[in-house]
Amino acid sequence: MPPKRKSGKGTPSKRGTKKTKRDSSPENDSGGDEKEFDKDTLQRNVKFDFEELMNDPTFQHPEFIHTMEPEELTIEWYEENGLEKPIHFRCDPTRIGMKLPSPSTFTVDSVLELVGGNRMIEVVQVEDQGSVKMTLEEFVEFYKTPRDQRKNLYNVLSLEYSLTPLEDLVNSPALVRQIDWVGNIWPDALRQRWISFNGREKKSYFPHHTFPKVQNYCLMSVANCYTDFHIDFSGTSVWYHVLKGRKVFWLIPPTATNFFIYQEFIKTVSDNAFFGRSVEACHVAVLEPGDTMLIPSGWIHAVYTPDDSLVFGGNFLHSLSCQTQLRVYQVENKLNITRKFRLPYNEELLFYVMADYVKKWTGREYVRPLLVEDAKLDYVGEKWKAAGGHLKKIRFEDYNVEVTSEMVKNEEESEKDAPEVKVIAMHAGSSNYDNAMISKMSYTEATGLEEEAEDEDVKPETKKEAEERRDAEIDLLAATNSLIFYRNSKHDFIRNKSVPDHKLPIGHEPPVYFNDEEVSRISPRLLEELEALGAYIRRKNRVEVAEGICHPASLINLFNTVLKKRRAELPVPN
């Protein structure tokens, strides 16, 4: 991820790009201008002869690309092979389980209509790899400007379109949806958001989300855009489909040597050298219209756009890349990468993953059931989408509390004082969820769901009475069922700071009952990856314990106990 700093020059419109403290927050940003990294050498213009680089024979390493028939991309193939090399498909995307709009009729105007032109987005300014803020409408206006009249190059890489009507038109590859941690494991009730509005007339807005919202991106790039070498945040893998235009990738495998060289590149680069020449081997891959590529965890890559393009893509974490994902996450920590350009809620997600596995292996439940009715912000999960909530346009009039100067002050003060590295503004994904700037509408208004009519003779249960009833039911379950390890809401871990609770004494526990059939499905490949996850969490002094997770020390201990059991069952390699 090439470091960058904010840039306010060259915006296509005066409206919406004025550099103020309120206007500086991108989608999912934590608010306020971030402190600049104190290395002038990190800001550089990127000017390469891309035609020469595309045709350079030293960048021809076809062995880096895995070839396979589209129908072979199954969960069985994945479990046996993992995702280790990029996979390039030149086929009808339906053959790998995708759904896409027709390239003959779908345009950037379609994106504008489906997502909404008043949404504020962060746009990469290609000249210096910095970024500016503008509305989607302003960017589309720029995109449609004739090529010879563009004074600047802007590149949209951070438009995550989940929770909009566009999501109904696009499906990622079937395998991605099967293995994606966020899509399959993050609790539905915790899919929430809040909205902050921008400008005096409150016409444009920023969405902020309380879950890792990184699954669906619409990338709009004009000709000659370039994204310098980077690793996608937290080692996420990527799916990528070119609907229109062309894309050129330079791909570098995530070897230990390349990781080391890359870290030095991030910290010390001060010239216009092409990083692909600094490593032992780099491969160039050209994606034509209709092509799809899967880029595995940790692969270092740069992207060039020869023609105006419209691309769909997304990021995902999965179980067979734990080691690389954690290695990238630790590199981000070491380099102090800016929070907004990292995967939000990464450690919380790890706890939900461990709890999901432990439930399969032992039947024990460590996650207290979380209810949609208890959502503190706008619930935007499956029930909300099923009721058509994602089809509603976001308007200030639908939200009942304005931003106050005190809210803005609190948000600005929450920023860290330590210098941070600013990386390329692709997939800006973090959010400061401590301070909700705009309160939510009531649940039934936000979702369109109607509560069941109450019997006229029955007094409705108050919220306090409902909470007390649920807590009593959980206490009874925990007292009578040895597999229930979650507790009622009064004992929940709901914190927005690192805690050492995973290192608490475990104490006495009832016997463990193993589901031998599920445990036997832990392949040697999966075992090695999950052992790395268990070791990482166990070594951490402080962790972000996810909401609803109870007895984290017991959870981690049991997770590692099952892995030790499985390791002992496998034959010792010669």
C-alpha cells in the first residue's frame, strides 16, 4: 500500500471538496483531518512508461497464474488446494457463479442512479497518489468529460455498494460467498450503520458501519490511472471483474523476501523507481472486458488502466489464508498504517471465527444471541434488506438529530496523536463507531418491518421487561445446559478498546464433548492455518473482544485444545 498524504488540489468542482474539518471525513472515516506522516520523501509523482512495462519480457512469469476450468472452482477444490496463486478466468462469469449487469447497457450513470449522487466518496488523485473528497455525482461528471479535456486523473477505488440497489445486480463468485468470513460469520444483528451529513444544506452524506463492509466495490477509473504497489488491507483476498475497459496488473508473490523488500519500499522510497524491478520476479497480467481474477492473500500488486473502465470487485478473509492474513495485519501494525485504510473490526472478526469453529467441534456456544431489536444504530442486516430497506434513498429529513459542535469536537479528539502512515485511498474502510453523529430512525421505520399487532387485552411488554425476561432465560439456560457458555447482557464485553480479558484464569470447566465427525474434517492444510490463528490470539497482550463473546479465555483455550487433539490424530510426517 503506497503511502500518501491528503491533497486538496485539482478537484473537478468547487462544491463538496472544500477542505474543512467536517468535509474531510471519507466514507467510514473517523472524522477530522488526520495528522500527516513526517516524511516528505513519501510523497512522489508516479510517471512510468506503461507500454514499455507491459511488454517487458522480464515481467513474463505465467507460472504465477493458476489455470483451471471455471467449473472446477468448487469448495472441494478449495479445501484441497487453498488459494495460493492468482486465478484468471476468461469465460462467461456465470460459469463461476457470478451475476452481473449487461455491459452493453450498464454505465457510470447506472451507478449514479443506483447508489445516489449525494454520497460522498474518497477519490484517488493519481498524480501524487493522494486523495480528494467529492460526491459521486461530481465524479461521474468528471468521468464523462472527454479524455483530452481532463486536467487531472481521478480514480474511484472505495465505493462499497452493499446496502444499495446495485447490490441486487451483482454477485461475487460462488466460492467467495461460500468461504467469506464476513458474509458467513459476522452476526446479522451487528450489521448496523449511522449516517453523517455534509454541508450547510445537509445534501451529501457519509455512511459509517459497525461491521467489516468490504465485500462489494465498484471501481471507476479513467484512462491512464495507476495504483502503485500495495497489499490489500489485512491480507484480504480479492475478486475482480472487468465489466468495461481494461486493467493491467503487475503481481508479486508474498514470499518472506518480497515482504521485507516491500516494507522497506513503504518506509524509504524516494524516487520514481518501479517496485516490480526491485524483486526477484514480477508478472504482468492484462484483464480484458469480461475477465475475472482472484488475487490471493498477501500478493503485492500494482494496477494500470489503459482505457476508461468500470470494474466490480471485493475483499474477503477466509480460513485457508490465516497465516498470510495475520502476517499482513502485523506488518500494518508495525508500519502504523492509518486506521481508515485497514480492515475494520479485524480482531473482533477473529473471535467470531473461533467461536463458530468451537461450536461445530464441541457444541459449546460462546456468543450470546444478539437481537435485531437491540440494535443501537440503524440495523441493515438480512431482514432489513428483505424488507427493501436498501432501496430507500438516504435523506437528511429521515434522521432526527443534527450534528452538534460537541459531537464534532468529540470525534476529532478521538483521533490518535501518534504519526501514522497514509496509504493509497483504496477501499477506505475503518470507522470510529464510538460516537454516533446521527441517531437512527426507529427500527420499524428504518426497515419497513411492522411489528405484530398486540392483543388489545394484553399489555405490551416494555423494553426493560423484555431485557429482563431474556436475561432470565439465558441464566436458566446457562445453569441447566453445560454447552451454554454465553451470559446475559449485564456481563457482556461491549467495549471499544483493547482489553486483556482473553488472559483471565479459565478456572473449572465441565468435560468437553468432541464432535469427532467435525473434528476429523480439519485437514492438515486447515489445521496449520488455524494453529497460526490460535497462537496469534494467545500471544496478544490485549485484544478487541467482540460484542456478545463471553469467556474469551475459555474460548481460546478450547479452540487450541481441539487443534492439539487433531494434531495428535494425524500421522507424523517423515
